[in-house]
Amino acid sequence: MLRREYVDSGRVILAFKHLPLDIHPHASRAATAANCAGEQGKFWAAHDAIFADTTRLTDEDLRVRVGQIGLDLSRYDACRSGRIASSRVDADKSEASALGITATPTFLIGRVEGDGVRVVQIVTGVRRLQTFKKLLDDLLDR
């Protein structure tokens, strides 16, 4: 609902950054897998497949799931054995650290200004869709 109403309509830009926490031993692996899926245009499909069952995140579990969403597994394997996708995850972690973000999920809501975004609200934790709808509507009405 939110993606269709706000992002797909062009009213809101959505940027996703990874923050695999050390308390989740497979989180970095899962984030890298999602980035490799993104190289084939299937980031969100992989993201959703991965979060559908976070109890099974071995390399083989992830490979099976991305295969189920239609990835070219030879390209996926090449990406996973390289360093580019995991270095993007590391860059996201560094950016979160620089911003003082320590929890997931964390949502930064703001306005595009010049070459950047001015954050006007930070929301941490899982929230109801209506909470985000109100925040976005209030921001867009300004």
C-alpha cells in the first residue's frame, strides 16, 4: 500500500540501507545475498524471500531462495564470491554508524534539499502502516 501510494506514484523516494547487526550472525550474509539479487533487478523479491524465514540463512538456504525468485544462479554465485556486494553492505554499516543509527529498522524521513536530504524525523522500530501514512502525508502537505 505505502509503496504503491507514495513511492510508485513518485511522491516519495525510498532508499534502503543495510544494517546487519552483530547479534544476528547471518545478517551480513543475507544482506550481501540481497545486494547480489539487486544486480539482477530483484532486490525486493530477494529481501522479501529472505525475511520470510530468518531462521534459515545459510549460504545454501539463501541460494535456494534466490533461485526460487528466478535469479541466474551462475551470476549470483559470481557476485557472492566477489567483494563488491559485501563492500556495499560494509559502506551502509559505516554510514549508519556515522549517523548514530544502532537499531533496525530505523527510518529517516526527510526532504530532498540540493544534493542531499534534510532529515525531519527518525522513526525506530516496527510501526503500523497508518503511522507512516500520517508522517508522509504531513510532510507532503508542508
